[in-house]
Amino acid sequence: MDTQRIIVLGGGYTGIVAAGRLARQVRADEASVTLITAHPTRDERMRWHELAAGGRYPLLSIADALAGSPVALEIGRVERIDLDGHAVQLADGRSEHYDRLVVALGSVIDFGAVPGAREHAHGLTDVESVRAAAATLGALPDGAPVTVIGGGLTGIELATEIAESHPRLAVTIVGSREPGHWLSDPARRYLARAFERLGIAHRVGRVARITGDAVVLADGAQVPSALTFWAGGFRANPIVAASGLEADELGRAHVDATFRSLSHPDVWVIGDAARVPGPDGVPLKMGCRTGAFMAFAAPHTIAQQLSGAPAEPFAGRYFAECISLGRGDALLQWLTADGAPTDRILTGRAARVVKEYIHRGNLFVARHPGPYGPHRRAHVRTGGRRQTIGA
Ligand SMILES: Cc1cc2nc3c(=O)[nH]c(=O)nc-3n(C[C@H](O)[C@H](O)[C@H](O)COP(=O)(O)OP(=O)(O)OC[C@H]3O[C@@H](n4cnc5c(N)ncnc54)[C@H](O)[C@@H]3O)c2cc1C
């Protein structure tokens, strides 16, 4: 068999790990692995709320992370995937042929969901836009109203970070449901106390539109806003659906339990760009806690398929999710195996330390993606053992 060229698109939380692992799970005469990504450093999306509030964090050089590994790194912006021609078109005019493709292009803020969002709201879209938001935030006069739309994990992390770093501003979080509505009762009580301590107001209501100085709710009420952040949901990177991969309403590619596209069997999709059926058929949630698991499992199934062995479906379980509440506080919600919240929580400094270790763990696995045992061949059975999902 000719050496296969496997291209991994996207050097984010899942792509770097998947590329590094895959390169060690295939033989050099069997396949080469190339990672194509837009930036030389990893987009630390899980820390963008810190950046928006004026914070700093260490950056991971992707070339350094891959040093010593057989992965070839190419920096370039993907413009289009030509599924019929088995090629990836880059913005600088390059065209890269692949035999097998792993798409790990992540997600984007869903600006189209509400009129005015694109024109008047900041989203945590890319490093440049987050830096621009930080500069605008820093220049606001004392007492200026700042609104974060979205009571999900990103909205909560962003609102608490801004309120803590800029106590002179009046932060309001707006969402169609209570912030953290999916959490357990003890977790929601803890969150309410954190909001009180940080002076964060919250409004429940569906956002109808965003203007230059207000957030307008469906009932006509207006929330004054000198600066608005839109954290109201994510969609898969639009390149995924535009390529012709069969995708759902959020643009996530439909894949099977081995992360292989249902419409294009030579394409695997992982991370936020994938719609993966969970154990009970309900798709796994977007998030690093799921993506991390896919980054570990997908290289194994690809290598199995290359070596002619039947690919084992993944078997994962959730264990926790950790929400930062500013620099000194966090909330760790323990989950059941299928992702439902339990009444067990960890809070305060201890949870904050866990969150820091999650970030450090993310850096560690990018540099040391494994497999960690002596085995590197795909047909060595590692399946059957359940892996854990947490972030
Ligand atoms: C503020 C914030 C906080 C978060 N906190 C948590 C958390 O606590 N827990 C959790 O589980 N999840 C969290 N998430 C979600 C988490 O960041 C994502 O689920 C995760 O990044 C998905 O990983 P991924 O590899 O699919 O995509 P990404 O990590 O986004 O990687 C995609 C990569 O593709 C590259 N790329 C994109 N387009 C192109 C292109 N056209 N050409 C070339 N390269 C391209 C990007 O530069 C990036 O490197 C948070 C997200 C945000 C925004």
C-alpha cells in the first residue's frame, strides 16, 4: 500500500493532540500526518474570557509542542475542503492533497441568532476580537453598563471575570433562562452568591435585538449597555457544512461512534465541529471536556481502520465540569456518567486550583499526546475500558 497522507485541520485543543497521537499510532511507511492550522500558537479559547477582562496567560507554540514528533506542521488558513478532489484549499493559494482527513476546526459564535449581534456585540471569536473587546472595556467610564448575553458556561465565566477585574463597571448577564440553569441546586445557590459578591445583576428574557447602546428583550424591556458581549451559543466552523459534509442545524458534521463522517468515510471530525451520538443517542455537548476525549479516541480508530482492524466505537463518560468565577473562585459540578449534575460540588479556591490544573493538563497533553504505554500500534486493544471526560 502507498503511504497515505493524513491531514489534520485545526491546531486547537483537539487537533494538536489528535495529530501527535495519530503520528505515533501509525507506521511511517503506512501514513504521514500533517497538521494545518491558522496560527503558530494555540488559540487558548478556554482562557479568552480572561483575555477579554485584561488578563494574560502563557501561549503554547504548536511547533514546540510537536518538536520531536513526526507531525509536519503547516501554518495557513483553510478556505475550503474539496471532498471530491480530496484536497484542502488554503487562503494563500496552496492546495494540499489528502488521502484521509481529520477535521478539528472548532466552532464560532453564532452571531446570526439575534439581529444586531454582528454589528453591536463583541463575541469571543478570535484573539484579535477578544483583544479589541478588552481595549474597549478598559476605556469605558466608571459605572458604564456592560451586558453579557448568555447564561451558559461561557457567559458566566465572562461576566464574573469582567466584574472582578473591573469593579467600577455595572455588569448584567442576560439569558432566556437563569444563568447556570442546568446545574444542581447547590451549584446554582453558590453561583447566585458569587454574582451577589461580584455585584452582577441578571435578567431573564429572550433577547430580540441588540442596538448600539442597549439590549432589547422580546417583551420590549431595554437593558442599557455601553458594551455588549454575545455569548449566546456556538455553531461549528462554517467550513464544515460548506464543504458538503452531512451536518446538523448547528453545522456539526454527523459522525458515527468512531468519529467517521456518515457522508464521507475518508473524513473524521472531532471536537466542536462534530455531532457525535452519545451512549443514549443524544449528541455529546460541544466543549473541551468532550473534545479531549475525542482527541484521544479518534487516532486509535483511524489507525485501526488503516491496519484493517475493525474500529472500536468510543466508550466515554462524563465526570465533572468546572466553571471559573473570576481569578480566586470556581465551581466544580460533579456529573453522572451521562452528564447529569449531581448534588456534589466543589467550590472556592479548591475548585479554582482544579481549573488551573485543567489548563495545565491541556498544555501537558498537547506536548505529550501519548499513547503513554509501550504500545503504539492500532491493533493493540485499548477499547472496552471507559475513558473519562472532564474540564
Ligand atoms: C471563553 C470560553 C471558555 C470556555 N471554557 C470551557 C470550559 O471551561 N470547559 C469546556 O469543556 N469547554 C470550554 N470552552 C469550549 C472549548 O474552548 C471548545 O469546546 C474547544 O476549544 C473545542 O476544541 P476544538 O479543538 O474543537 O476547537 P478549537 O480549540 O477552537 O480549535 C480549532 C482550531 O482551528 C483553527 N482554525 C479555525 N478556522 C481555521 C481555518 N479556516 N483555517 C485554519 N485553522 C483554523 C483555530 O485557529 C483553532 O486552532 C470554552 C470556550 C470559550 C470561548
